[in-house]
Amino acid sequence: MTLPRRKFLRGAGVTLALPLLECMRPAFAAESPVPRRMLIIANNLGVLPKYFFPTTPGRGYELSPYLSALADFRDDFTVFSGVSHPGVTGGHSADNCLLTAARGAFKSGFRNSISLDQFAAEKLGQVTRFPSLNLGINIDKGNRSLSWTRDGVLLPAEDSAPKLYERMFVQGDKDAVARQLHRLETRGSILDTLLDETKRFSSELGGEDRARLDQYVTSVREVEDRMQTARAWEMKPKPLTTQAAPPDIQDKKLFLEKFELMLAMAQLAFESDSTRIVTLMADAFVTPVLKLNDKETSTESYHGLSHHGQAEGKVRQLQEIDRQQMRILHQTLARLAGKREGGDRLLDRTMVMYGSNMGDANIHDNTNLPILLAGGGFRHGQHLVFRRDNNTPLCNVFVSMMQRLGLEVDSFASGTGRITGLEAA
């Protein structure tokens, strides 16, 4: 059985996109037989560098305290020291330049340039429904974004998982969409609506494609469950206190839960082949008091914590936030590694970059950026060290990433070529 490039399960006025199946391959004749993807995750306040960077170089390096959380995937990622964007300063303002490397952020006459994701999307062409997806967590949409057009215009990030879910999976007339979204609000499921059709369709597939569809359906179900959990928090009664009421943060305190949910949405976008490129900015700068774990809430805003001045209490809370993000990153890598596509792990076809525009938020330093690159079919398992007093352009990493996407690119922005030491597996 050969399926057209874009086919949907349909039912009750809604649709669910199918994952990329082997029986669809003939319809992709004009494309690369191995679709490759790119996920870029940025926290604009970075991490505590002391606990992120390893102290030894090469392949036999000793994992740092933070990277120990990723020990299971040691051979699946490379960590970089001594990379940044030459001449890009401005402290927090540099978050808008993480993927552009444009100098002079927010100085008089400043104009941003095209971002890595949009540049790559232009080169790839529209081989998927969405050339790219630009996502955010607690993001100040009008002022911050990882994605910028060729004319230097900000592309607003989508920070609502339900809205993204609707864009990717819900289709039909206005009334049908409204009914289906209402069902999701009341513990319903698009999968329940399409259950019979899913079973019928699966019976027509080969064994490998049936397993792929089952994995995909499980992923959709997990995201629906996460969306319901996020809504449930908003319904819980809040504790009484004699303290004056703080600013109404609504769900912004659930920064880490939103982080986890949006990465699950990114995975779904890749599994359904809705896009090949996803960016996600965690806007820690505007994140207020946040939930650190099941038992503790931060004593002040994320930004306030970042200017810790070595205060023990602040550093401890930042460590907890950083460790939780490493846990979420580990979970993302594990999920991508657990999904199969054409005999490969989805992780082997997906580059996952985690990093920041801040080398050290405590002192507004934009050099020696914390950058980690996982998956994508590179020969990983190493700590690549460059000069800390004269950083190598981060755009060299970007060039290597774009070449791995199959693009004929020799330079980008301040890049001088491929990053030294990072080779394809």
C-alpha cells in the first residue's frame, strides 16, 4: 500500500495528522530519503556555569554536576566551551540575537538579521505543513523571539500548547472545532473520536508501520494528558496567607511544567512530520516566582535569582531550576531515542541544541555560552574546548548543523565555516 504524502485520519469534523510511515516513502521522491530535523532550546538566563561546564576536555572528559543528569546519553551529545557570538553584547538584550549573531542589540539604529531557523527553512523549502515552529514559555511576545525574518522582523512565539495542538491536529468547520476543543476541556480526546478509524487504518499497514503508528498515538495521548494536568493546576484552590497578595502570575509559576509540555509538543510536531525545525525560548527573564518542585516555590523571580551575588539561598534555588531543566532535557532525549523512524532512532535524525545567550547572567556576560548539541547523527561523546579569552563563533556550530540538514551552506552570520571537531557519525 502506498499512501499520499499528506493523509489524515478523519472523524466527527476533526482530523489527526499521520506520522511519517514507510508506505509513504514513494511520495517523497523529491525529498531526502532521510528527513533530518533541528530543535533549538534556549533559556535566556542560562545556567550556573560552574556546574554546567566540564573541567576536562576531549572524549574522556568527566561529566559536570549538571551533565551527570544526562549520563545515559553521554555518547549522544557534545558539550562546547569557549563559543559565543563575536561582538554581541548587551546582557539580556542579546537573547534576540542568539540565532542571528547580529551586533548592537537595541542600540540606536539596531536592526536584527535573519535567524538560523528561518535561514534553514528558506533553504529547505516548504517540504512540511509548517516550514518551522517558533515556540515560547512565559515569553514576552512583542519583544522577544528566537525567530527573525530576513528583514529583521520579530516572529512572535506560540506559547499556548492547546493553540499549537489545534493548529497541528484539529481541522473542520468552526462548530466542529469548538465541540472538539470543548471535549478536550472536559477530559475528552481527539483519539477517542477517531478510535475506530485508527484501528481500521492500522490493520491495513505492515508490521513496522503499525508499530510506528502505535508509538505516535501514544505520544498524542501523552500530550493530551499533559494539557489536562496543566489545566487542572489552574482549577486547584490556592492556600490562604496573611501576606499581601503578589502580582497575579496565573500559570507562569509553572515554568518547568510548561517547559516539559512544549517539548512534548515539539516531539509531536516531528513525529507527524508537521515541521523539520522547532525553536523554543524559555523566557526566564520575565518569569516571576516559580514552582521549583513539588514542595518548594522560589523566594523571588527567576531574574532576581539570576543576580545571586553568590548568595547561598539564591544559588541553591538556581541549582534546583537548572537540575530540573537537565531532567526535562534527559526526558526529551529519551523520548526521541525511544521512537523509531525508518530503522533509526528519531534522536539520530533530530539535532537538539540546548543553550543560552548568557554565559553568566549574574554579571551580564555574553561570552563563553553554555551550549550542548545532542543527536542528529554526529559523532558525539566529547567536550570540545575553545579559547575562553577569544571565543570561537557559535555560528560555526550552526553551519555544521545546517550541513547536517543537507543544506549546501559554508557560512552563516559571523561563522567562518564548520565547527572544528564535530563530525558526522
